[in-house]
Amino acid sequence: PEVEIVAESEGMQEVLGQAVKVASLDSTILLTGESGVGKSMLARHVHANSERREQSFVTVSCPALPRELLESELFGHEKGAFTGAVRRRRGKIEMAKGGTLFLDEIGDLPIDLQPKLLSVLQERQFQRLGGEETLEADVRIIAATNLDLEQRMKDGQFREDLFYRLSVVRLILPPLRDRKEDIPLLAQSFLANGAFNKDSEGNTRIKSISRDALDAMMLYRWPGNVRELLNVVERA
């Protein structure tokens, strides 16, 4: 599936060019940038341009689950592995077989789970929780963070060896305030494609944005980046 990223600015064009260049490799990619800049969209864009495009794109949000559930979510578990494990469950690494595993907010991965992920990256193997069978990890991993991982390493919250394994290729997404040329394009794209702007027959209700509104958008600093812009267009 095609993933269209709307961008005219030099900074974003450069990032997109790098993304397409590395998409055909199987290298692990680390996407960094502020919250809301479009890291998950870029991860999908890489997947769509890769040799794995016909297979699954599977997302795991590292801060969304408690540590015990996150381990099971990633690696899966065998029946009886812990209280409540009434049947075998495949983890996201298995579900993404042949495709791409996107680890969102990797900076929040608990320190005691980091060696297990490092093992997946180094050995391309893993075991389900409570399991003895060694399984192959046939996935391309893309990780994203809005945290300063170098600082997390200094604070003892992130393993240095895992950082270097993840950042074989590092793409830094600029904040929206540094690529203002993209604001009118993005706003218009949200209007044209947003389900919130369709009537019951699927026709677009509001076709354009006034000059005054666009001028106001260009003056604003967008601390919430592209996600905030989408919310503002929808609310308007």
C-alpha cells in the first residue's frame, strides 16, 4: 500500500530521500524527532517502499503497556507461562514475520527488557515467555523516539549496545515550525482526505482554507507539530 507523505520543505524532502534510499536494505532504522512530527507515517513509508511491502506492518507502543504485558506482547507466551496465560499466544515479532515491526517510543522500553530486544537484533532469534523453542525473527525493525536517548544512556535508562544496534540508520524528522512551507499543503491534504470533512455520501464538505486562516497558521509555532495541525483543522 502506498503511503503518501505531503512535504515541500527542503528538510523533509531530504529525510524522505534518505528513507527511500534505505528502504530496500534490511537495516534497522531509528527515527527521532519531537512528538507529533510524523514518525509512524515515515515508518509506514519505509515499509511501503521496501522488499517487505507485501507482508505485515506491525506496531508496538512501548509506553502503552505495563512491563509484564509488554514482554508478552513482543515475544508471545506459552500456556501456563504466568497466571492467566490460559493458552499459547503469538507475540508481535511473530505476527510481523516477513514484514516490518515498528517499535514506537522505544526510549520507554523498560531496561530489563532491553537485553531481550538486543538478542533479537543480534541473533535474529527469540523465545516465547515460558517457552523452550527458539524461533526465527524474520522482521525488519524500525524504532522511533521523541526522547534524547544519549541522555537516557547517561542516566542508565537505556543500554548503549542496544542504541548502536537500533541506530544503524538514523533519520531525524524536523519539527513543523522548521518546515513551514509544508503547513498549507498538510492542512489542505487533511481537508481533502479527512473522514471528518465528508458528508454521508462521501463528498468533501469544506473545499478550501481562507488566506487569513493560512496566514495565522504560518505565524503559529505548532508545539504539537503535524498532529496538532490535524486536530486544529478538524476542530475548525
